[in-house]
Amino acid sequence: MSRNGPLAIAFHVLFVTFMLAPLGIVCLVAFTPEGYLSMPTHGFSLRWFRQILEYPEFISAFWVSIWLGALSSTIAVALAIPSALAIARYRFPGREALTTLFMSPLMVPPVVLGIAFLRFFTQIRLAGTFTGLVLSHVIVIIPFALRLILASSYGIDTRIEHAATSLGAGAATVFRRVTVPLILPGVVSGWMLAFINSFDEVTMTVFVASPATVTLPVRMFLYIQDNIDPLIASVSACLIALTAVMLLVLDRVFGLDRLFVGAGKG
Amino acid sequence: MKERLKPTPYLLAGPTALVFLGLVLIPLAMTVLLSFYDWGQYKGIVPELTLKNWREMVADDYFYTVYMRTFRIAVLVTLASIVVGVPEAYILNRMSPVWRSVSLLAILGPLLVSVVARTLGWALLFGSTGVVNQGLMKIGLISSPLPFMFTETGVVVTLTHVLVPFMVLAVWAALQRLDPQVENAAGSLGASPWTAWRRVVLPQIIPGMLSGSVVVFALAASAFASPAIIGGRRLKVAATLAYDEFLNTLNWPLGAAVATLLLVALVAIIVGSNRLIERRYAQVFE
């Protein structure tokens, strides 16, 4: 196999710099000892990280995001498992249409979904509630959970299940002891990808969240709209660090390249 | 023999289908309907069917400007992603596995970081008090800050950063299906590396490039947070305009019309180009 020439390597270095520079700068500015946006040229300081603790709205928004992510990805996975099994195992009229429907939140712009949810929740008196927030997030993250669970459901050798049945296992036992373990990698990484997407979602959530149920990205977005200071940089730096940890775990569990193939989200 | 219709798949997928019916199809239908309702500063939303909002969008140049800007930005972001992403995918494909997985972490990792944090990074780099501008001014290369914030260029650069990983992925997937020996064969038959790339590699990765373009274009045209932060309140795109009508002006029917038009335009473009790609390159997908 031919190697990359020096020009190619230079291009690659530039590209990786382009990808990482904005994140790097956020992390650097977060450590500034000054009271304004600047590089930490005169030593590093944690003052802006301590400052976060004095803004309870960031802390409470963080917990809203965590609970929202955990709850909505669990519901999304619970809905995605049977759907994935139906799509992967059976040929039935409407199969294609259902798959398209379940993947459709990827195609509908988040702004449009946000507006649709706001209108709908206002009519049924769910606007601004945590329940409404969870329901809307379930919809947006189902495609991510479904895709990964589908990928692991296609690979199952159904003879293993038949063997279990012929050995006297009931349908529930076969599902619990054979099917679930086989699709478990897909379920776990599907849950994690769903969680990350829920945790990062901002556009649709801006419409659905009320001041009491604001998530972390929405809080950050609203804060940046007013002013950009080292505080928001330190909040973002924490977020980047948290994501980096989850990224490494996901890479170990599932492999990053498989995780993203066919992805579509912004 | 005709196979009997089994109820199992319907029972399995049924709950999700019901959830989607109730939480996607009905709300979307209500939004489309809302775009035909009347609205007034004092009377609020009046549920009477009217074409007022749609007429306003056609008649007012402002909406035309915003939509043209939205699609101009999306086209530029798509082109930039091709120019930057295609060579990168090619380079990535020729790397040793170890370096490749490290590079993939760096390229795909940002996808998982909130778009708000990524956009903030660009604002910190290129804002008027940003690091790059301050640095360039200190060494005297420029006298006033480079215009980046509140410009279309700024929005395009930021969105390219946010979306180019999708292009890299799509092209890389196409490259993996390619036999590396074919390129070597072209070389041994006397083609220069550039000719081999242009005549042998490029034609085979065009489908990947096109499907990557559809994804990047759709996401760029519906982007919200980056244009809102970098573009500010004056440089509106379709998504930020709909947001404004909903949460600032409170003219929901007009906001719904703006959103509906965006949705319809995007679905038409996505479905249309997917059809085109599949028909034109059917043999490559087999």
C-alpha cells in the first residue's frame, strides 16, 4: 500500500488542527487568570471554574440535562429494541415505511420539530413541563438508538434461539438469556449515543424548555447570546472534558467508525 | 403458496409507530395547519384558514433574502466540505491503522461535543477580542480585527468545521470499498499519481461524495445555533428567523409558515437528490 507523501501529511496536520483548534482555545481561555477573554499567558488559574459554582443556573441545568438524557435514552432504547427486532427479522408489508418513519427525525430540521412540539404541547397543556421535554427528546434520539440496535440485530444467527427453544426454554427465557445478550453491544452503545445526542441537543430544546426545565446547552446558548466571557469558556471546557471521557468509552465498546457510519445530525 | 400475514412484527413495532404518530405526524400536521391561521398583535392566533402568511412570505423581499442566504450558506459549506473533506478521507484511508484510529478520534470526536461549545471556540478565535485578531494586531499584520463575527464567511467557516466530519465519513466509506490494487494498476500502466487519482479513484468515490453532500447540505440549511451565535441578530437564516417569529415576535402562524417552507424545500432536495444519485450510480451501490 502506498504511503502518504509529505504534502499529504502537511494537509492532514492542518486539517486536524482545524478540527481541534476551536475546542483547544475554549479549554485554554477557561484557565485565564484575567477578568476578560484572554489566553492564560501569565499563569493558569482556576478562578473561572470556581465561578461556575456561584451560578446555580448552570448547575441545575446540568442536572436537568443528565436526568433528561438518562430517562429519554432509556425510553428510546425500550422502544427501539422491539422495533429493531421486527425490522431485522421479519419481512412484512409496511416494513420500509416504518423504517423511514422511525428515521425521519434525522431528516426534519430540529427547528421544525421544536416548533411542532411547542405547538402540540401548548394544545395538550404539556408546554414547558419536564414530561414534554422527555417526550420530545425520545423522538429525536430514537434514530440513533435504533440504528445501532438494528446493526447488532441483523447479525443474530436465529438457530441459536431455536436451539434454546428445543432445549425447553420458554419464549421469555429465550429473549432474556439468548437474544438480549446477543444484541447487548448494540443496546449499550445505542443508549450511550442516544444519551450524548440528548445531552447535546439545543435547537429543538430551545422551543420546548421553560425557564424551570432549561438544559445545559440551552442555558449556554442563551448566555452566549447576551455575552461571551471566560465563565462560559470554563463551562464549555467542562463539557468538552466530559465528552472526551464518553468518547473514549464508546470507542472501546463499539468503535467510533461503526458508530457514525450513516449518521446525520447537526 | 401465499404466506399468511404474521402479527408479530406489528406487535413489536406497534408501540413505536403509535408514539411517532402521536408525537411526530400529528404535531407536524398541526404546524402546517398553523401556517394557514391568522394572527394579529392584539387578537393573537385566529383559527381561520387564510393564505395571509404565505402571501406575506412571497411578497416581502425580506423572506426571499433570508432563504437565499440560507441556501447560499448551505451550498458554500457543502463545497468547502468537499474541498477539505475528500482529500482528508483519501489521506485517512492510506494511513497505518494505529494513526488512523488516533486521527479518527480527533476528527469524529468533535461531533459529540455540543455545537454550542464548538461555535464558542470560533467566536473565541476570531471575535473582535479573539485570540487570532488580537495576536495579528499585536504583531502589526492588521490594524483592525478581521471581520468574522456577524459575517457570512464566519458562519460558513464555523458550519464547515461542524459538518465536515460527515463528508470525511461518507467518502471514507466509499474508499474502503475500493480495491487499492486498481490505483497501482493505473500507475504501472504509466499514469501519473494525479491522473490515476482523477481518472480511477475519483469516479468511484463520487457517490460517497454526493451522499455526503446531501447530508452536509441538509444540516447546514437547517443549522440554528452556529448562525445564531456567529451571525448575530441581523444575519438571519431560515432557522433563526422561525425562532424569532415564535419566541420574540410571537407571530406563531408566520413562524410556522417559515418552518414549513424550510421543511418542504429540504425534503424535496434530499429525496430528489437521493433518487438522482441512486439512478445515476445504481451500479456502484450493488
